[in-house]
Amino acid sequence: MSTGRDLRHLQNPSAIEDAFSKLVSGGKIGYKTVIEKKKIPSRCTNCGRGGEYDQKFCSQCGGEMKVPLVTCPKCEKQIGDTEKFCTECGTKFS
């Protein structure tokens, strides 16, 4: 039975990695996994055109390139790139 409480603040990232590496390796000692994070391409704030991850300015209009939010910075809920507020905690996105 679940209480519905959010316990993510109690998670230890290194303990999660250790548990994952034991699971993947079959319990071998010294096995270290590499967890890759997907790089999200940046988008132009002016024309909306996509670009490279590390691109700073748009090659078409000269607008500033920014990486769109994919999770709420406060509660970590996944969000769409057009949302202005988090539907979970109400955080306003700039």
C-alpha cells in the first residue's frame, strides 16, 4: 500500500548507481556502469529553429539559442516545451 508521499529527497545518487551496477553485472565486484544522459538540442528563442547542443546563436536569424526545459526544476515532473507552468507544483517557467 502506498502513502503517496514524495520520497525522492531521500534518494542517494551513488547508492542508486551502485545498486544498478550490481543488477547489471550480476553482482560482480568492481563493475562500474556508465549512465549516459541524453543531450537535448537547443532551440532559437526568436524563430524556434533547432540547433546543436552547444550552439549559442541561431545561424538563420541570430537569435539566442537555449536548451528547452524537459523537467520542472522544482519537482522534477516531465513537462512539454510549450508549457508556461508546472501542472504538479505550479512553478512558473521563464
